[in-house]
Amino acid sequence: MNNLVKLIAVLALSTTCISAFAKEKPMNMQSGNTSGQSMGMKMSAEMKDKMARNKQKYILQIDALSDRINDEKNAKKKQALMDEQLQLIKDHQEKKRHMKKKMMQKHHQKMMNKNDE
């Protein structure tokens, strides 16, 4: 019985602490950041449109290769199509990494210039 009372007390305190922390906003969160862009970087509507069109093109290429892979009966041709699709995925991932690195370098340069002022 005594253990049950202690358990209930611990649970009550835990839920109180959790709800208190949940109300606080983390330090690194920026208010009004709904576009998915972090660190104050903004994209123009034209850039958003270009990115969406590029993503759409990539998805269509992957889907087309998937359809061709599923329809192919010859094992060697099927493997060649799978290799082509894998290379397309790898190229896309590398492009995303490169863009992220470029954005981080721009942000770093911006912050360094801000600190110099």
C-alpha cells in the first residue's frame, strides 16, 4: 500500500513537471517559422516554385523507373533499371547535401559579418 502511494505521488509530480516544461518554448525555436526554413533564411516565391518543380520532376523519374522495373521480365535488364534508379536517388541526395552545405556557408558568412559590425 505504501509503495502504491509513493508511485502515485511520483506520477503526479512527473506529469506536473512535464506539463510545465511543455508550456515553455525551446530556446532555438523561432516564432512564426512556418515555411520550414530555419535560421532566418527566406525564399522567394519563384525559388519555391522552382524547387517544387524540380522535386516533381525527380518524383516522376523515380516513378517511371519503378514502373519499368516492375514490368521488366528479363533479370539483367531489371537489374540495370534498378541500378539506374539507385544512381538517380544517389545523385538527388548528393545535390541536396551540396545545397544544404551551400546554405550553411552563406548563413555562417552572414553571422560572421553580423559579428564584425
